[in-house]
Amino acid sequence: MKIIGTGSALPHLVVTNDDLSKFLDTNDEWIRTRTGIQSRNILSTETITELAIKACLDCIKNAKIDIQDIDYILCHSVISDAIIPALSTFIHDAIGTDCPTLDLNGACTGFIYALDIADSLIKAQKAKNVLIVCAEEPSKFVDWTKRETCVLFGDGAGAVIVSEGGFDSKIHLKTQHTDALYCGANYGNSPFDKQEMKDPFLYMKGRDVFKLAVQSSKKDIDYVLEKAGMTYDDVNYFLLHQANMRIIDFIKEQFGLSCEKFPHNIEYTGNTSSASIPLLLDEMNKNEQLKDGDVLVFSAFGAGFTSGACLIKWGKN
Ligand code: ACO
């Protein structure tokens, strides 16, 4: 499997740390030093559906692929505008194709899950080209009165098209039990439902998340490299889930490699959950940082506790 194109879309509203300090007991210095984040984009007048469609159209244009050659659309979003139909069906209608569509929820690890399913579809010869879009709006489930969590996140959508060819991609996924990240949901008005209302905002044990993330990422990366018979030197770039700059730095240090191999953009996107790696990849693509044949490793981690890594080739040839 190989990646032949990328696309992205961010909300137009940029929210700086100073903007947050106008209604929260926080400040730019605290947020920068603990998380590396300076600003993030937050949905205001657009919807996540519009953002996802925009990212997909951008990706199709970038991949220079005929829409009718897309065999499957995989959409990852933790929440979206509707319970049904799936977000991927709105993308399907907007881009004008008749291929199957599927929505997934693997929390911040969702991009790796989508790649795993795309890889299986390609290997089973059910698809040659799969459009993946990760579209996330954590701004809708963080509590904007809680400085511990809301300052960390941003909204956005990142898309890729993966195709048959390249080399045999290696993907590893793992789930460990934890209560470190949780967000409840309440649905409907069933007169028979005797459950208590759940808190509909993100709950996070920050230090536990930190530990689980740094412990999982290196193991996941080592696992896919070993399966491929490759070493760190064979990899051009390691793209880590942009969760928090301190997590990224900690993981990076365990490898003892040059910083250039670990690009990041969390400074001005915040944590965009599953969209963070495709957004970063698109930025590198548009900045012409990638060359045909580059070997990429993605590593993500999130609620569950889910984690995973993917080793994949960049480029059409
Ligand atoms: N502004 C100012 N002060 C704050 C803020 C804020 N935004 N948030 C928390 N504080 C305060 C706390 O209230 C606490 O005050 P207290 O000592 O008076 O009680 C103080 O800062 C220290 O709080 P800690 O939680 O100990 O801060 P810490 O240095 O551990 O950093 C952080 C918190 C950044 C969340 C850290 O736990 C961390 O890096 N966790 C990783 C979690 C993460 O990044 N998750 C990303 C999302 S999950 C994912 O994508 C997988």
C-alpha cells in the first residue's frame, strides 16, 4: 500500500492562548510550556461535515485521481453532525461517487485503524484506491469551563488516498484497559431507560495518558519495523499523533534520532485527535518536504487505551 495524495481543511477561526485567557484562568506561558500549543482552529460557523468534504476534495485534486476510481470511503470521526446517516455518506454525496462508505471510531488512533482496514480491502482485492478522511471536532465535547482539557484541543479534517502497490505495509494495533480518557453520551428520551445521565464532557487523567502514550508509541514503532526487517535509518519521517509537545519530545528522545525525523505542527493546530497525522502529512506534502519513495512511520494513541503504528510508502511510483 502507498499514499498517493493528501488534503486538509481547518476551521477559519483561530483561537490563541491569549484568547483563552480572556475567559479561563490560564495564560500563554502555562499552555506553551506544558503542551507546546500556541493556537488552534475551532469550528464556529462551519460544520465538521463541510470540513470533511473540503479535505476530501482537496485530497482528490492533490492525488490527481478520477473520482470514479475511488473504490471505498473510510471516514473516522469521534462525533459528527448526525447519529445517522454516517458522515462518510455525506462525503459520498458531495463528491459524486457510488462506492461503499464506512464510519469508524478508534479515538485518536483512528487514522491507523482506517489504514489497517484500507490495507485489508486492498489485499482482499476489494479496492485499489481508498479515500480516508479523519474529521474531528473535540471542541464539541470538551468542557470550555475546564482549563485542564479545553486548551489542548483543536478541530480539523485531514484526508489521504491510499492505493495498491508500494511495499507490504506493516500495521500494528493494540488496546489496553484504562479509565484515563472518557466522554459519556446521552441519547433519546426512552421512558424505559433507568440509567443516570452521563457527564457529556471529556474526562482525562493527564499523567496516566502521558505514561500510556510514551510507553506504547516506541513499542508499536519497533514492532512494525521489526516485522518489515527495517531499522530506524530506513525511515525518512516518524509522524506521531500531535497530542502534546511534551509527549512528542519524550517519545522522540527514546529513539535518539535527529529531530528532523519527527516533524510536528501541534504549535498551531492543537490536538486534533485522529486528524492530527493526516493534517501534518498534508502540510509536509504541500511544503514539498516529501519525495517519492519516502518511508513513513505513523504512531498514534488515544482513548481505550488504543495505540498503533503503520509503516508505509509515500508517493505514486
Ligand atoms: N492553565 C493554567 N493552569 C492549569 C491549566 C491551564 N490550562 N491546566 C491545569 N492547570 C493547573 C492545575 O489546576 C494544577 O494546579 P494546582 O497545582 O493548583 O492543582 C497545575 O496546573 C498543575 O496541573 P498538572 O495536571 O499537575 O499539570 P501537569 O504539569 O501535569 O500538566 C498536562 C498537565 C499538560 C495535561 C499533563 O498532564 C500532560 O501532558 N498530560 C498528557 C495528556 C495529554 O496531553 N492529553 C492529550 C489528549 S489525549 C490524546 O490525544 C491521547
